[in-house]
Amino acid sequence: MKDLMRGMDLVTLVGQGHAMNKILVLLRREALRLTPPVAAEDLASLSNAMTELEHEVGRIAPSPSIFNDHVEAAIAALRRTYPSLERWQGTP
């Protein structure tokens, strides 16, 4: 995922859309795997980040930096929910 995030500025608008959609799919999959207990604050943070990601992907000219900021917020919420989740280590 971090490679997709880093490469966003290097690809065409179509490529950005493709990369953003791939990241969104990965984050949705992880969000659907959440199991209780999940702190209300983490759930709200993840929900807000996912809503903003959906919005950004739907724009005519999405901003990679804004998108990546929301990806980082979603990943931070997932890390707090699964502190031992090693695959999120090293992701910006």
C-alpha cells in the first residue's frame, strides 16, 4: 500500500484513480474484519477517514496528498485497533 501511496504523484490521472481505488479496497477489507471491542473514537476516526477517501476518489481531479492524509488516518485507527498488526508497520 505504501508503494501505491508514494507513486501517486508519478502517474497519470487515470493511474491515480486506479491506485486510489486499490487502496480503498484494501482499507475496506480491513475495516470489515474489525472485531469487538473497538473503541468508539477509533471507529469514528476510521469512518470519517473512509468517508473522506470515498469523496476524494469521486472527485474529477482527486488530490493525492489529501487522499494520502486520509489513508494515514485510517491506518492509524486500524493500528490502534490491532496494535500487533505487523503489516501496517512501516506504512506512512
